[in-house]
Amino acid sequence: MTKIMLVDDEPNILNSLRRVIHAMPWSAVGDSVAVETFNSPPAALARAREHAFDLVISDYRMPEMDGVSFLEQLVQIQPDIARIILSGYADLQAVVAAINKVQIFRFVSKPWNDFELNSAITQALDHRRLLQENQRLADQLRVQEGKLSRHEMELRRLESMYPGLTQIKRAPDGSIDLGLDLDESEL
């Protein structure tokens, strides 16, 4: 299943994007799609810490945080997520900054053409799949050459599926440290 995150402060834009995405011929590529919408970048970041996404489509101008700042933080959580930015403003400096800072796949203007948006989404997801396959093959080669252990390769795979999984803090006794400072009377 393809998982897509939509981030825009305008509910009408989120609804329109969702409609365009659900109207795409997902069955033609043998895949289904799940779309989650967020009108707040911090809420989207919180969800990204819990759930892996294949693609994010974010507005460039939002009141809480601009799209590039949002994507910078998102990439720290999910480095492999495909990224598209939408904007109603033709700001060349913003496009260049987005490409350089967060390696967006495509910058789409508002209002968008549905066919062009569909094409951008399909190409971004295809590009992501190719990058993941290349990484998987490179990791297999590193394992064969002794430069990477199977354990490390599996940790990379699990981290991409479950963001934050490999950053679990452990107590000295090996148990998982939840960061709760409870005294014995609370147990």
C-alpha cells in the first residue's frame, strides 16, 4: 500500500488533493493508496514519528512553518520519503532553496493541472522505489564484501518501515527506557 501525507493549511486544498489522488488509477500499478491530511506541520511531524509514508505533498507557505522548514524536519525523521512542494507563488528563490535544502522531487504550482500532478506523484513514487531498490542491492553487496553486517542491514530496513525504531533508549539493565521518572511508590 502506498501511503501519502498531505500538508496544507487550507482545508479546501487538502480535499482537492485527496480527490485527485483517489481518482488516480492505482489498480493499474497493482497498488492501493492511503492518504492522511494535516493542516498543521507540527501535527504531520508527530504522525511521521509514528508511521512511515512513501510521499509527502506540502504547501510552501503555511502560517506555522514554511514547507522547506517542515520538510527539513521531516527528512530527519524519514529520510527516504519522496517530496513534492505546492505553491501559489512563483518564487524562483524558494524553488532553488527547496531543491538544495531538502531535495524535493518536484515543485508544483497552484492551481495545478490534475494530469501534471498525477504524473509528478507517479514519477516521485517510481523514483523512490528505484532509490530503495538501489540501496537494498548496495547493502547486499556490502554484506557480501563484509563491509556491513546482516544485522545492520536489517536495522536499516526496519527503520525505513517504522521510523524511530532504532533509536530506542535502553536502561543499564537492557530494558527499554521510556523516559518516565517514576519513583517506586508509583509502581
